Amino acid sequence: LSRGFRQARNRLAGLTELTEQNIETALREVRLSLLEADVEIGVVKAFLSRVKEKALGRTLEVKVKHGGETHEVSASDHFIKICHDELEAMMAHEGQEIVWAQSGATGIMVVGLQGSGKTTSCAKLARYLDKEGKKPLLVAADMQRPAAVEQLKVLGDQLKIPVFNIPGASPVEICAAAREHAKKQGRDVIIYDTAGRLAIDEPLMKELADIKSRTKPDNIFLVVDAMIGQDAVKTARSFHDRLDISGVIVTKLDGDARGGAALSIKEVTGAPVLFTGLGETTDKFEPFRADGMASRILGMGDVVGLMQDFEQVVDQKKAEKDAARMLQGDFTLDDFLEQVRMIQKMGSLKDLVDKLPIGNMFPGGLPQDVNLDDRELVRIQAVIQSMTALEKRDPYALIREPKRVERISKGSGSKPEAVTELVQKFLFMRQMMGGLGQNMGMLGKIPGMK
Ligand code: GDP
Ligand code: MG
């Protein structure tokens, strides 16, 4: 049993039963977290009462087996885990992201408020489909702003994906003509970039409804800016009532927003979030992942992560393989987190290094800097989970731009200095691990590793 788990156990020990009272404490925590994440208040209430009912109605297994030993986990932490799983289930989407046409080109109509990221998302989607071997056609049907057509054309040029438009024509005419054009050009997916407004109004809705009835798209995607917060529900409802949207793209998740809109919209419209926008460039686009979003919304990755460690039977082979990878020195911050967890499972980092044939490379023991205190595990997790994808890929961004450190500090509850220190530790460790791996020449020399 590693120190980390002993400490985690101590931290979580105590409550062993889910009672009305300790549920209330946990509920308050979760409620706050959801509101901070901009989940709409009605959705928060509905969610909490549903979860409460579930938790009370069942006897919890609070003793968790780990490595042959049994540990007690606090009921309130377990409750938060229930919330996480419920959130994940609520946002999860089964099946394909895109409904494909039975015959002819597949239509994807993209709608949303002005500035939500429609045009950008259309280009991202086209790039994504192009990579999947499809032949998308982009249709510039936002005739509201003169620059909108040009914007899409520039993006299309960059991606070498054709953009269709008829200068001076109405959006409905353009969209209707696009089908014929796609057929002639052999394009099999048509993406309609439509106009938006700062607020929803009738002329806009009528225009969109007309485009819908003329083109009969197989998909209607609503683009929502994650920063819009509580307003997401109102917006989604209006679009959904009129157009019956089939899916949602949540943009600007590379910012501070905790992404509660993803939950609210799914709850209110039933339309699943299918893709996420994670930056201004067209490659910053990913299929939606419900588990990641659940952690982000709860802002409680630490507890959830801990619970998962407790619940997972340690796979020794995987732990060894991962440690071997780590010693090769090429790993990201995500790996780092995973590796730290794995190392906890294998015994402390010091023990591991002591086992190595080159253990006497550091006669005085490990340099202080890499002696990762097991207690830091929870804090490290919180910090890393508050980072954006870009920051994880390029930790130097944090050193270049102190604002990022500030944001992460707020999100994770660690001091800015602690965030910076963690990044430096990571960079140092990556370097050291790379060195270790090289010095050993062969990983096969580590006892028990192949
Ligand atoms: P539209 O009015 O709905 O077509 O919105 P645009 O596609 O023109 O985007 C509005 C602004 O948001 C532009 O400055 C985009 O670069 C930016 N944007 C769009 N998607 C994202 C995203 O995922 N992350 C970030 N950071 N910015 C985005
Ligand atoms: Mg636009």
C-alpha cells in the first residue's frame, strides 16, 4: 500500500453511510459547482433532486477493495461520484454524430447567434469531414454581413474545400441552388453557414425555417458559445422550438467557461452536444466527450479521479508499461498525471528509482525537486485538469503567459506560484526521466519490466 493511498483513505475515511444529512452537505457542494459552471438553475434543481432520490434509495458500497485491502470512502465523496456519473449519463450520446443521407448529399445546416462561432465551426466541420474521406461543400448563406461570405471563403481556401455562394441572391436561393452545385461537383456533404443575430428575432427565424424547408437538411446543428452561460437555455429553446435542432456544437471551450451550457441544452432540448470548439483555428475541433465535460462542470476532477483509482483494480502490466514509457521521456502533462497515479500504485517514485540498476546514479538519493510528495497528488490533478488542451500540449505557454497561470490558479484552488512550480517540476521531471531512460540503455533491465 503506497503512502498516497493511505493518505487518500484517511482523507476520505469517516462517513460510511449516505444519510439525509450528509447528502445535504454534498448537495450544497455540487449545487454550487453546477451554478459556477453556468448550468441553468432549473436544470440544477431537477438534476439534484433526481440524484438525491437515487442516492437515498440505495445502499452504498462504501468499502472499496484496492490491492487486496479494503478501504472506506466517505459517503459524501461517493455522492459526488454519483453526480459525476449521472452528469455523464445525461450528456452521453450514443451512435454517430452525423445523420447521413440515404441517397444524395448529406445536408448539415448550422445555426446560432451572431458571434457564437458558426462560420468557424462550419470550416472546422468541413475539415473534420474532409479528413474522414468525405467531400464537403461549404455554402455561404449569411448575406447579413458582407464580410461573412469572405470569411468563409478565406477558410475554405486554406482548407482547399470549395465554398459556394451567389452574389446578390437571397440565403434561401443560395442554399437551394447549392444542392445542384454539389451534385455537379461530386460533393457528398453540404454545410450551410447561415446568418445570426445578436438576439433572436422573427425575420431571422423565418429565414432559417425557409432554408430548412427548401433544403431539408439531414442535420441541424446549433452553435453555442460556452461563455453565454445561463442564456444558453433560452437561446437553445428558441432555436429548437422553431427548427427542431438535431445536435449542438459548443464553442470556445478553450476559455474559462466551465461548460454548463452543454448540460443545460441537452436537458432542455434533448439534442446532444456532438462537437466542441477549442480554439480559433480550424484544427481545434473535437467530438464531444461526456466524461470530460462532467468533470469540468463539477470542477471536482480530484474527487472523481480518486474514486476511480479506488475503484479500479490495479492493472500491474499497464502500470509497468506506463512507467517504462515515462522513462523514455516523451510524455505530456496528461501522461504525467496518469504516470504519477501509476507510480503511486507501484510504490513511491523513490522506491522505483532505488530498484533501478542505475539507482546509485544519485548517491544522495533523488534530487529534492523530483521527490513528489504523495500528498500533492490531489492538488496536481486539480491543476492539470484546469488546463486547456493547448496548455497541456505546450506547458511553456504557461511560462510565457502569466494570465494562464492566474486562470488555472483560480480554477484549481492552488496558488499561482504552486501552478508555476508544478509546471517547472513537470518539465524538470520530463527531462530527468528522459535522461534515466537513456542512461539505462534498456528498459528491460528494470526488475519486473519487459
Ligand atoms: P459567427 O458569427 O457565429 O459565424 O461566429 P464566427 O465563426 O465568425 O466566430 C466569432 C468569433 O469567435 C471569431 O473571432 C472566432 O475566431 C471565434 N471563435 C469561434 N470558435 C471559437 C473557439 O472554439 N474558440 C475560440 N477561442 N474562439 C472561437
Ligand atoms: Mg458567421
